[in-house]
Amino acid sequence: MPDPTRLRDSTQIVLPAEAVESLEPQLTEEFTVTVVSEGDSYCRIIGSPVEIKAVSEFLARRGVSVP
């Protein structure tokens, strides 16, 4: 049986809100993901493992460090 933590890590990225706010329109237009605000400090980018990998690469190319 798969580990839930591992599945969650492959289907979401949690980042500081300010790191994503200017890129959010591009993310939702270019990728099939949902961006959810977690208060004022964090946001979650949620999608399939394939989309999350592509979003990670997209963010890295723009200087956003993805854990």
C-alpha cells in the first residue's frame, strides 16, 4: 500500500504566498493545477504528479526554490 505522505508530496507543492502570487496566472493557464491560499503566508499548488513535476521545473527556471 502506498505511503500517504509520499503521495501527497507528489501531488502538491507548498510555498510562501509571495513566491507564487505573481506567477499564479501563468501557472493556472499553462498547467492543470489548482492554487489554494493557506492564509496570508502560504499557498498550495495541487495537481497530478506529472503536472507537479512540470510546475516544479517551471518555478525553478524562474528562481523559485521548490522543496
